[in-house]
Amino acid sequence: MSPRTLYDKIIDSHAVARLDESSGPGAEVLLYIDRTILNEYTSPQAFSGLREAGRRVWRPDAALMVVDHVNPTAPQRNAEMPDAGGANQVRYFAENSRDFGIELLDVLHPLQGIEHVVAPELGFVLPGMVIGAGDSHTTTYGALGCLGFGIGTSDIEHYLATSTLRYRRMKTMRVTLNGALPPGVTAKDVVMALIRTIGASGATGYAIEFAGDGIAALSVEGRMTICNMAVEAGARGVIMAPDQAVFDYLADKPRAPKGDLWDHAVEHWSGLRGDADAVFDREVRLEASEIEPLVTWGISPDQAVPIGERVPDPSAEPDVARRKDMQRALAYMDLTPGTALEEVAIQRAFIGSCTNARLSDLREAAAIVRGRHVAAGVRGMVVPGSSSVRRAAEAEGLDRVFIDAGFEWRQSGCSLCLAMNDDVLEPGERCASSTNRNFEGRQGAGGRTHLMSPAMVAAAAVAGHLTDVRRLAREI
Amino acid sequence: MQPFDTVTGPAASLPAANVDTDVIMPKQFLKGIDRSGLAIGAFHTLRFDAAGAPRPDFVLNRPEWAETRFLVVGSNFGCGSSREHAVWGLLQLGIRAIIGTSFAGIFADNAANNGLLLISLDPERVGMLAGLAADPERNRLTIDLPGQVILAGDATRMAFDIPATRKDALVRGLDAIGTTLDQAGAIRAFEERYHAARPWLLR
Ligand code: SF4
């Protein structure tokens, strides 16, 4: 057999049957899916489809239901959602949990949180698995050595009824990160640098495998940030070969195997790597030493520059279509070409989302705001990625650090990442945000989003304008 | 799903790159539990102003494009969120096919699962069709899926590629779940083998 990538091996080990004659990228297989995670807004129509067809769920214990998108994040939790639509979705979600026998983490559950934060911290997703779930950021799980990818509602229904998906093999891209990150530069900057380098559709049609000593040196949480946001380059599936750091991360997780099963599993997981001479369809290399803290200036995640630079000038762009896209972005963002990004004032600062609201993210942000205060005219919010993260942060006093600095310390959920609840930007408000999407209206109609690392958000909140976190870090 | 055989109608041009699913179906339309009522949400912010009045300059609001069946779009159409509501809304608006250079992956799968035909062509051809779509005198196209060809009034004939299994499912309007459940025995046999070798996966 010719040398195979880790992606190829995982697909091969999950292929129930071939669905056409071809092989390689584009070939269609019936793919076995190990686990799924369901949320209240993309799953209802899948359950309705099952009900209409009189179908059962193939393996109810392989699924987990989490309320995260529509719930408020106010400190006082209530079972009922304040708006009729959200209430209806949450009610139907609970009904589906009961009728189909799937475990539910509802808004009052102590383990509730953003699905992509909860699943790893439970040990619900494990190396070697294939995870297909109804949310694009399912790529997060690549950090644990499993192949994760997002699916739509029809495919959720297909998965629930069959534990499989009709799946087309992707092309493969290896992204190698060489070297160590300079101080003040984080995993978020790595993935933003990747997106900036290859573009918002640079990985469309590809599954990405990350590699290199730069990745190996990152914490598992940092790796999750990278895998999570790689979908903003179009990647349809992301994976990192699991290593000792992953096994250490999983060892004490409640749903991870224990005892002999654990030893057996680790032995198997240690073999999860691609062949040394496997060939990828595309290779991308990033030098860690060249990466700087990045911020977006536009309305697509690839419209980003290092914080020390200026808002780019569309008239310098030779390609007409790109020039028009830049002009549209600057008009929406209300930015003038040539303005130094550090002069852009903000009204909101948001630390949250499945990209950057794990404990390590909150620690990094807290280190910047400790002993400082949010600037006048800025509203700062911290929304922990899960209720467990919230408790862990409180146990080490991070809540006090944020509250003393003038931030709101809130309950967990997607919150201002997509503003499906009552956390919304007002039209024209400008937000420094640790999230993953700066699309028009994403955080509220007319709201303006600048993506950056959580430490950079903390620095901007304190300064009142976008700023280089390395300046503040030096003064700690 | 509705089978796709040969469809004729006006095409409209939406040339912006990276049109994401937040734009195709904004979040205020994601609070339902069924698939219906989403036509109003499709491109809502582009179609309507803050007071809910149609924006007269948006192409789909202009009388020449009232019955639009096809969109000719910019690159990376459908990127972002996995929300299938975007595809449901487009179909409910009457869109049957979208022609562009590249489509985001989840959006493409969602489209296939609902009978919305996506056609990928090189930038020159997409540019040519965008030119036709922008001209109310020449914006009527016919898409013949069994023949894999796009026809325009000026004798343009453009062939396109599509994977055979996807074409077959679209033409016949197949229920993918039913087809897969025909292989239930194979799935069960696979599952037993697979878990026997990985006992830690059984909860
Ligand atoms: S935090 Fe944002 S990106 Fe993550 S699942 Fe929630 S809405 Fe999606």
C-alpha cells in the first residue's frame, strides 16, 4: 500500500462501504461517525424529519445535546428562555432528548457550556474518532487527534438514523508551524496568520493536518483554538496527530477510558500518525518567529494585519474584484485607509466563544487586566466557554480580577459570538472580540467586529482602542 | 426533495466574494423548529431596509428579476456557519441552481441534500454568465441537468461537471437516508468489528 496521511488512515478505518468506483479526493464512501454533539438551533428539523419518517436514533449514547446558542448569559440562570423562539427551541430540544434517549446538558446543568468547549473537557471526544456535528466549528476536535467537521441539518438527520454519513474524501493540506512563538503571540495569531496567508477559501475542499515543532510546543487548548478557527479558511475537517500532551490532557477527564481500557487506548492512539513519506495535495509552512499579534480590519477573517500596521488602501489593490470587496469592507467598518490600527477606538470588548474562552485564555487575559481598569466608554464582557471553566476560573480568583477591572463576569454560552441571545452590539458599535467571525452583522446589525486574541482584547479594553498587547505585557 | 431535471428562468448576478451564510440567512430567522417560512429571511438585510421596505436597487427586488431561478455568484459562496436554513431559504425564494467558481463545503453538502444544484465553472465562464445575468434582455437560462449543459438565448452552450452519484440523487430526488438504511446490515457488521478492536469506545 502506498504511504498514507493520517487523514487517509482515519477515513479508511471508518469506511463502511464505497459508494462509487473512484478513489482519492472526491471518492464517495459511507463513513462511520463515532460521536455527535447537537445544539438547539441546527438540530430541531433533523428530529422532526425522524419523527415524520418514523425512524429511531441508531446509537443514542453516541450523541450529546447541549444548549448553548440561544441562552442568556446573565449571572442569574433560568430554565425558561426570555424570547418565544428560543424558548420553543429549548423546549423541543428537551422533548427530543426524552423521546430519543439522548443525554441533555440544559441551561441549568452544571456541565453546560459551548458544545466545543464541553465535549473535550468531558472526554466525550477521543483520538482516532470521526466527529460529524451540526456546527462548523466541530473542527475544534482535531486538536485531540480526531477528525472533526461540521454538517448541516439534513446530514444530522442522516447521522442520527444511521450512525454514518455519505462522505466525499477531501484533498489534503499539511500546515507546518516551525519554531517557537515570540512573547505576546498566541495560537489565535497562528491561525489568523494561516487564514491571512491562504485566504478565506484557501482550504476549501481540503482537510488540514497540522504538524511541526511549533504545534507540538503548544498546549492542547491552544491547539483547539487553531483547529477551531481553521474552518474560517474553508477547511472541511482538521486533524493533529495526538501526542503525550493530548494523553495527559485526557487522562483525568470524566468520560475518558480508565484502567486497562485506558492503557489499551493509549497504545492504540500512539500509533495514530501519518506515514513519514505520505504526500499531501498542498503544503503550507509558517515560521513562528515571523508571526505578530494580528487584528482584522474588514468583514472576512482573512482581512487581517499585524497590530502595528495601518488600514490598507484599496486603491493599491490591482485586482478589481478584490478592490471592491475591500471598499465594501471599509465602508461597513467605517475605517479610512492609512489609519493606524492602534488609533481605532472601541466601545465593546468581548472575551468569549469556542475559539478563546477556555481556562488558559481567561488566564492570559486576566494577566493583562490585573491591577488595571477598563477604559471609560468601553463595556467589557467575559463569557467563560463552559460552566466548568467558569467554576475553575473562580477557584483561582480570575472572576475577581475581571470584576475589579470593570468587566462583566457572565454565565456560559455562545453569547456575543453570534448574538442569538440578548448579548448584541448596537448599530455602529465597535468591538474588540476574541471570536472567530467578523461578518457583517454577525454580532448585531451594524455592529463592527475586530478579531484578535483574548489577551489583545484585554489590552484594547484597558486602552480604549486597539493596541499591541506586548506594550502592556512589558509593564506587568 | 424536488427532482431537478431541466429548469428555465431568469438568472441574477451577485458578484461579491465570500457571501457567508449569515448574509444569506441572518440569525433572527434561526429561531424556528421547522423548515418553513424562510423565504422572507433569504438575503434579508440586502433585500429590505431597517423599516422592512424592499430596497429598490437590490437585484432580486427589480421587476426584471422577479422570477429569478438561478444565481451567478462570486467565489467562496456560502462560507461560514453550517446553518442549513440558508439553503432552505434560497429554495423557498425560488432559487433552483447557483453558478460560481467555488462554494464552501458544508453549504455544498446542504445544497445537495435539498436538491439545490450548485455548478462550479472557471472564472471566465462564470464572468460570461454573470454578464448575461446582469442584462434583463438576456438573463433567461436553461439548465439541463441530465445533459449537464447550461443554455442561453444567444446560442451559448456550456457543459458542466458534476459527480455521477450527486447528479443521480438530484435528478431522482432521492432520500439519502432510505438509501443508506438499505445497507443497515453492513453498518451493523462494521460497527461490531470496529468496536471489538476499540473496546474503550463503548460507553
Ligand atoms: S461560540 Fe460562536 S462559533 Fe462557537 S459554537 Fe457558539 S456561535 Fe458557533
